[in-house]
Amino acid sequence: MRNNIDSVYIHIPFCTTICSYCDFCKIFYNKKYVNDYLNSLNKEINAYYKHDIIKTIYIGGGTPSSLSIDELRKLLNIIKIFKLAKDFEFTVELNIEHITKELLELLYKNKVNRISIGVQTFNQEHLKFLNRNHNKEEVIKKINLAKKVGFNNINIDLIYAIPNQTKEELVDDINSFFKLDVNHISTYSLIIEPRTKLYIKKVNNIDETLDYEMYELINERLTKKGYNHYELSNYSKPDFESKHNLQYWNNLEYYGFGAGASGYINDLRYTNTSSITKYINNHYRDEEEKVNSKIKLENEFILGLRKINGINKQEFYQKYGFDIYEVPNVEKLIMEGKLIDNSNNIYIDSKYLYLSNEILINFMV
């Protein structure tokens, strides 16, 4: 029996600049590759999409907004194949420097109803360190423009724990975010990953104590302002949670299209090739792994306990046919006070959220 797959992720790997901290699948924008890439994406979608009703589409990257208006129009035409549910969420990632009225209007007319903008910080010195090409004034101007065009579901990404960043500078960033009056924020502690410019330059992560203090500061300020902390790194105004990302955290299946994209269909997790050349030559999937019941259960906890409300016990029983307390370590962690059972859900006690990996490791197969 095949499940209905109701979410789609599409990866656009092109960027006009490469951020110093980025380890995603990306290449410098090159016009001669884009058309071939989109043709291959079209073939992949047509080969694998089984006409499910789609609730969420997310176009990420790379930088989708690095495409020209004509290239974006072509991309949006390709994905018209998807049958959309009535209450669909359709997100596209944008960089500030690419945002124009023409771009926003094209997206809006093509049913995009949520945009996610990589702001990262409002501090000019830290923007330069991250190799971002915008400034605070531009952020304010472009987000106001997006609202005028009709977008009311806007996320911005904020990075903290940047080397040499002070808590005062972080407070300035948070205050600048509040002034934008958008309804979703994703906050990420900067982690120096291998294969990034910062790693090559031997830049170190900041002190763990300061990282934790910054995490607490963000949490306190945002929740006081009415933002709901619904996932480890994500805050939203009521009813503006990311429906697409909740698919991942709820351990549900989804399509992944494009170079470097991952997907999860009929108990099969797959990752596409990150080689643009291979992808353009219609070689899509690089790795496939059949998800057995043990791995599925592991993912249920590792993803589900990222949510502040954790895992719903009744939904867990409906999904797996046994009580959540039968899972090794659940009862032990509740006895230790690390997990809480509020009769409906099991979730991580807020004072352990920052160290959640130490709890999640108990569910690794």
C-alpha cells in the first residue's frame, strides 16, 4: 500500500556568492548550466511524481533567487504539474540582494505564499565575515516591498554565535528583527562545518558557555514578544509555523528533487547526486536506504523530540501499534526528569533543550 506523499522539496544549487559558512550543495551561478539543469529537473519530476495531492512545496538552495526572471518563470512552469491541496504552503528561499518588485510579483502570481529570507545578521562587520552582500537598510526596504506585494507569511534566518559577536550585538539583531514585524524566525548557532571557507581558514566555534547564553537570550526575548518556540531553532507567531519543516520533524514522507536533494518515499530514504554534471546527464539518485522499523523508530525520536511539544502518544500508537513506554530508555529518561509526560505528549524538559543531543543519543540504533 503506497502512502500519499504530500510534500515536495526542490533544490536549486546556483549562487551568485558563496557564503563562508555554507556546506550545502552549491555552485557559482553559470547561465550555460541553468537551462540544462531545469530540463533535467523537469525530467526527474515527471519520472517520480505520482500525482499526489501536495500540501507543501519548498524551493531551497543554493539560492533560488539567483536565477533570472525568465529562468524562474521556467522553474515555476515546471512545477505546475503538482496538484495542490486547498490549504497549501509554497515557500521559496530568497537573498535580500536579489529581491525586486518584478521577482516578488512573479512569485506571488505563481501561488508562492511564503518566502524565507537569508538575513543572518544586521551587523555590517558580521555580514562581511559571513560573506553576505546586503545591509540593514536594504533588509528593511525589501521586506516592506514584499509586504506591499502581498506576502504576509515571511521567515527570516538569523545566525548567532558568530566569532567576536557580543551579546549586545545579538540584542541589536533581535531588536532589528522585531522592527521588521515578520511572523517567523529561524535561529541558528554558527557551526564551522568541513568543506566551508571558515573551516579552511581554521576559524573556531565560539565558547560553549557564551553560545548557551546567546541561545537563552534569544529564547527569552522572542517568547516575551509572543513568538511561539515550536522547534529547537524555530519561532513563529500563532498559526505561522512552517508546515513544510513540520513534515520532516513529524517523520513523514516527502519528495526531494534536484541535485543534492534528499527524499523519503515508501520507507526509502534517498539522496540525489551533488554533481551538477551527473545531474544534467539525468543521473539522479546517488544513495538509497530502505528504512527498517528500527531506523524508522530512531528517526521518530530524533526528529520528533526537536519539536518543543515533542511526540504525541496517541499518534505514536496509531503509527506503530504499541505504547511509547515500550521503547527502551523512555521511562528511564522520564524518571531522570529529562523527558516530560504531560499525558498527551512526551517532550524534552526545556532546561535540557540546549543539550538535546545528549538525550537523543539514547534512541540511536
